[in-house]
Amino acid sequence: MELTAIRRSRSRDRDADGMAVAAFVLGLLGLLVMNVVLGPIAIVLASLSLLYRTRRRGRAMLGLALGVADLVVLAGLAMADHTVSWGLGG
């Protein structure tokens, strides 16, 4: 019985660490492409990893900040171009 509880605890810790890393990567990637999709996903994953008390708290916080930054960039570009899509070309 105890082994099952320990395995679940380790599995949850590993999942929380994975979510923190995924939030960071998706938030960083969202600054370049698909920020309307990747930003909210990064925010949700970072929040869940913080809720599950990840050992990678700094990475989760960065993922949360980058997810919010994705949405801020999207809002700024939408106000400047009056569109939700954007590109690097002229």
C-alpha cells in the first residue's frame, strides 16, 4: 500500500516538473509564433505546476510570465494592426 502512495507522489512530482518545463518552452515559443494558442496553454501549465508544488518553481514562474507576455504582445499587435495575425514580412 505504501509503495503505491510513494509512486503516485513521485509521478505527480515528475508531472509537475514536466509541466513547468513545458510552460517555459511554450511561453518562449509563443513569443514568436501562435501566441494566441501557446500563451494561454503556457499560463495553464505553469499554474498547474505551481499548484502541484513543482521543484522547478523558477521555471514555472518564467513560463507564467512568458505566457502573459504572449498575450500582451498579441494585444499590442492587434491594436497596432487591427488584426490578430502578424508576420515579420512587410
